[in-house]
Amino acid sequence: MSDVKNYIESHKTRFIDELIELLKIPSISADSAYKKDVIATAEHIKKALLDAGCDSAEICETKGYPVVYGEKIIDPKLPTVLVYGHYDVQPPDPLNLWDSPPFEPVIKKTELHPDGAIFARGACDDKGQMYMHVKAAEYMIKNDALPCNLKFMIEGEEEVGSDSLEEFLLDHKEKLKNDIILISDTGMMANDVPSITTGLRGLSYVEVEVTGPNRDLHSGIYGGAVPNPINVLAKMIASLHDENNKITIPGFYDKVEELSQEERDLMAEAPFNLEEYKKALDIDDVYGEAGYSTAERYSIRPTLDVNGIWGGYTGEGAKTVIASKAYAKISMRLVPDQDPDEITALFTKHFETIAPKGVKVKVSPHHGGQPYVTPTNTIGYKAAAIAYETTFGKTPIPERTGGSIPIVALFEQVLESKTIFMGFGLDSDAIHSPNEHFGIWNYLKGIETIPYFFKEYTKLFTEQ
């Protein structure tokens, strides 16, 4: 497999150009106005899998957006790796904060990406990282270096909760049968500090609506005499954390996994520079739950954050009204043993309880997902570690991260498979934010590293 670098160098320009073409398609699953674009992206991925050398690839319809499935089966007696990814992307808003249009990819050099990075929505999450696997498959198939069976399952609803995927898994268990699932929808600590994600937080996502008077009112005539839903909502949200930034919902922490001091001390050995962290975000200080480090706050502790809040008049100039309604979108990141349905129910009960008289409250659940922790003593983890050691020259660090991939726990439940996360993005790549980007070095390094995982996993699997 020593020729993988040569293959990448020979096809580098094409690999980058192909990703850029994929990034031009605005596959925004959250907005029905982009339905045609999301479906066009699925067709694009199908063609890419066939071009890479898959024996077959198909568009599998679901009640929502389709799943793209492809496979290369070389011997049923050999292990099977199922690669999961998603082709849908987050909405690009706010557009005015992008330095370049989100679906007109540009390559720019940055301090962390001196070889250049592709700036576009979906560059890192997850089109760029998903496409690494397509190009790694191309290398392995066309150079007779694929050591085991390979399947792809690329969905189009990850950014909106993967609502259709459970039914798809149940209906296609035999088709999706595998020995391990491989995902690149996470990141690593730094380009010179490889890491493997071993834990993801779960998610409960809700929208709240507070209603006061039956119409918008003149703030001079009615101000001070009737409840203002925006003021009320702001107070209710503020009350969801106490003075130590601990979440005040009764029962919220009842099932939270508490790590031992020994485990926390091991986590603290991972490289983390607080001053660089603050500088990168242009903040004077960090913020969070008392008694925990910054790294612990974003990985092993649950959180509650307002993701959007609106109501009343927000246009240019002034309009003095008391709005009839106010809204907010709220996400809660969960840790092992917290159940998203239970947390959503606890939030709903609490939010309704703290509403003052004079307003009505409605809580609408959107989507959620279970937390997930993967052990480090499996052959899958060992194979990933050897792959990183081969291409980075360093042993990767196991790391729990704060993000969520809601469907992973369901994979284990339905497909009875463990998942390995091999991410190549950086925290600074601005996923879900304006100016999202993915380093060209990282993209190509992923293509180089993935084939070594297949090689080592097959070797360890056959030896056990």
C-alpha cells in the first residue's frame, strides 16, 4: 500500500475539483425549497460510487430524502466494513457573515491550513469527510488493494435528525449487514495531534412558543399592563441555569454518568491551550458549569443552549409593538445514561411549570439522539490507531467530543455493529457556522489513512 501517496499526488487536482463540484450543490435538508438540490446530490453521490469502482450503487427511497447505497463485495468470507456519511448540509444563514458565497467554493490559505482550505457549506460536515471514503475506495479498488468487502450508506437527513433512517435500517438489515461501521463526521485535535473520537453526546432539540395577547399591541397603550411574551421568554430562558451555570430542570442530572477523578486526570493529559482557545474565538474568558474544565464542559457534561430566539418586529427602523408571540429553539447535549425522550419530557414539564400567568406555552420536540461511547480495546479501534500511526507517525489520542450523531446508537441496536470514528476536521473549521472550511491537507490525509484502516482491520479480524 506504499503507493497510496503516489496515487493521491497523481490525482490530487481531480480529487479537489470533484469535491468542489459536490459542494456547489445546496443540499439543505432543513429547507423544502432545496428539495431538488438534495435529490440531485444523492444522484451525484451514486455516480461517484460507481465511478470509484463499486459493483453497484442505488438510490433507496425513504419517507424523506433518499439513502445512497453502494457496495463492492470481493469475498463473502471476508469481513465487511460499512461506511456511513451524509450528503445534506446545514442552512448557511446568516449569509451576511460569509466572506464568500456558501455554495461557491473557494480555496484560501489560513494559519492552520497553510496548504489551503476549501471554504463552502458542507466542506467539512460532512461532504468533504464523506468524499474522502469515496476516493479512498477508488484507490483501493483500482489498485487491487481492497482487502475486504465494502458497503456505503450515505443519507440525506442527518442535519434534521435522520427521521427516515430507522425504518430504512429495519427494512434493509440484510443488505446492510456488516462487521463494523466507519464514520468520518468528527474531527481531531490538531494536524500534528491525531485523535480518535470515542464518545459523542446525545441530543434533545425542542422549539418553544410563548403566547400572550391575541394580537400585537401598541406598546404605548398596553405597555406595562399586559404580559410581553418576549420579556417573559427571556426570563424563562435565563432561569434555566443557576449562578453556577448548572441546569435547573428538576431531574436533569439524575442519570448523568460521573467520571472518576482518575478518568478526568487522563482526559486532562490531552493537549489543550486555553489561551489559544480564547484567542481563536476572540473571547476574553470562557464560560460554563462550575467545577469543570473547558474540555470537560464540551465533552463529558450535559448542556442547554438557545440556538435561536425571535419575536416581534426585527426589520429596519422602529415599530413599537408588544408581540403576541415569542419563540426559541433550544438544544440539550446529553451524556451517557441520559435518555433524550426523558430529558425532553423533563424540559417540557419544567418549562410549562415556570410560565407565569397571562401566557400560554407550547413545547414542540424536533429530534434527538442517544449518547454513544465506543471502547478502545476492540480490533476496530486498534486498526484505526495503527492507521493513524502509519500516516501521522504518532499514536492517536482517544477523545470524547461534544457533538452528536444521533443515529449511531441505533446502528448498534439494529445492525448490532460497533462504530469507529475517524475524523480529519478541526474544531476551527467552523462547521454549522459562516465560513465553514476543510483543509486540503486534511482531505488528502484522510484519503491516505483510510486504506490502512481497511488493511489492519482485515488482518486483525482474520487473526482473531
